[in-house]
Amino acid sequence: MTKSAKTFDVIVVGAGPSGMMAAISAAQNGAKVALIDKNKKVGKKLLMTGGGRCNVTNARSVDEILTNVPGNGRFLHSAFSQFSNLDIIEFFESNGVKLKEEDHGRMFPITDKSKTIVDALFNKILSLHVSYFPSQAVDKLLIENGAVIGLETDSESFLSPTIILSTGGRAYPSTGSTGDGYRLARSAGHSISQLYATESALISDEPFILDKSLQGISLREIKLSVLNSKGKAIISHQHDLLFTHFGISGPAAMRCSSFINQLLAKGEKMVTVSLDQFPEKKLGSLKNELTSLSKTDKSIKNAFSGLTQERMLLFILEKAGIDPSLSAKTLSEQQIDKIASLFKNWQITISKTLPIEKSFVTGGGVSLKEINPKSMESKQTQGLFMTGELLDINGYTGGYNITCAFVTGFVAGKHAAQIASYF
């Protein structure tokens, strides 16, 4: 096939949140922009986020957002000073998408549909006359004298003094994020740090998981802590938790996953997590509460029924070796201590997390030492920019990753357009 080259000021590879925002930003700064994506339609992974409702950003302060980006959030200070979560909210509101705030600062479209967000981005792209090339996979970058001059897809050639790689990581490969960006980044002289699953459910071989005795139970606002080999908590998260057929899931578990994977990578065979079902109560006050509840002729099961769900209560009592049908008055101080400590510090062993392919976010990525934090431009190859999950940046669920994607995309698009204007 003869390839006649198409020429642009800025080429963006990948039409996820970060790539679409990069294309918008570059076009708003006067550049002639091409957006290339290997999928038939834009925003494939974006449509799945927030359970199909799209948790589009977070309303917290910038400092708070960056503390919720445990994977190198500090790198983003300069980028957030140019385009922040408040600018993301303003962008959508001014493009006709009303947002609402939910728990933990999470922002959603009032329609509760991811499609609203994807459509707003894509309509903006079309209104700015960005040239969109779907169903094209990028084969290679064209680099001369340490600078990008264009790229080749499986069907066409493109020339441009600036290229933005917004290909995503390796999470959810069905959406197109199969790691192509890492290959292209390596070809431009970049090093990729070890990839690992983050925002991933936890797998356990504990008997109660294998026999599914707690499957389907969800707990609100518990505290889950990851313990190191000395039994010391290295991170704790207070959020919701869900028991599944393979282990534990929900925001609290997912937020612990990257820390678990890092401990496993250091050679630990198993990692222990500690579950506190009453983080707002001190152990002593929980013991006092149990003691006063036990001063009754009711059965233990009925006396303690208001504490938690029945299946969980029966499980804890069984674990403590206590017959739930006995009178609550028969409980000894030692037995109450045992119940209280199981509620406050129940230790569960985790063997691994779900793999990257089934996780929400990829940890690791293009080394940030090789990226200019002010512009997202490569320090290795002139005119090459990288954004979003391709970089060694990862946040918790709750709108933090998508915020980083939009912010890095916007900043890269703006600076790429400025550089292209010199040509």
C-alpha cells in the first residue's frame, strides 16, 4: 500500500479521557490536530467507569486530590497549577453537562450516564475541527535527530512536529489498552518501571472465602489496613468493603491493592490485612457497649443483632467459639474481649490481587525522571508528549485517576500546540 502522508501540527494517539482532552486543548490553542485511535469509537474505557455512571472528577482541594494519588502524585503539582479539578468541572458545565457531588467528593453527571461525558468530549472535538481517525493502530513513531517528525499506522502515514501518546496502560485490554504506548515510548528512548495491578480486588484462600460463607455481604465505612511482615500497618483506608466468591472487593480493598502488590513483589508469600468493622469506636468503648448489651435474658444472637448483619454476627461468634443461642448473660469478660477484638482487628491473609488485565488501573509506567512536569514533554525525544495512565502515576478510585488523565492531557495539548506554532 502506498502511504501518502497527512500533515498536522499535533497528533494525539488514543481517544480516552486524556487523549480527548489533549486534542481539545491543542485545538483551542490554534493547532491543526489529528486524533488517532485503534477502536471504532472514542472513550471505550470511559463508558465503563464509575459503574457506567462516570465518576468524572473529585471536588476536593488539589492537595487532597494529590494525596489520593499514591503513585507519584507530587509530580503533578505544576500540571494542576495550569488545569485543575475545578477547571474540569467548569469545562463540563460550560459544555452543557451538569454535575453533582456524591460521597467522598466524587463528581458525576446528573444523568448518571458515562455516555453524557463521552458525548460532551467528542462533540467538543468535532466543533474544534479535530480530524478523527478511528480503527487505526499506530505501528511506529518516526524520529529524526532526536525529535519526532510523525508516525505510521497500519494503513497511513502522518507527519507532525509534535505527538502526544495517550494510549492508557494495560488495565482492561478489551477497551484497547493493551500496552502499545509502552512499546512506542521505549522506541523513543524511554524506560518503563515495573507494571503492577492497582485498584484491584483482593484474592484470599481463607476457608470462609472458599466456602463462600460471607459472599455478598457488604460493609459500610470500615477500616482496612495492610500489615507488613512485622505486623505493622503500612496503610489504612476507611471506605466500603464487599465479600466476594474469591476474596474481598469494594473501594477499601481496591485502595490497598497497590501496597499489597508491592509487598508481594518484595518476596512476601502472603500479605495480611486487618479489618476493623467499627473504626469510629475505640476497643474499650466497644467492649463496654457489648457488656451493657449482654445484661439481658435474650440470646446472644438477639442481644447483639443491632451491631451488624446477622450472617456477619454469627460468623464472628463462631470464630470466637461462642454458641449464639445461649443467654447473653452467660458471656464472660474474656468472651466479650474476644468478640470485640474480632470486630476491631480481624486478620485476613491475602494471596494476591486480580491481574492487571482485570484491574481498574495500571501501576508503574513511563519513568517520570524522563518527563518534564511542566509540559508532559519527553526529555528523551523532542516534540513527544505523554499523558494519563501511560505515565508512572496512579490514583485511588473516586475520580482521582480520571482527574490526572484530564489534567495531563490538557497540559500536554497546550504545550504541544505552542511548540507546533514555531514550525
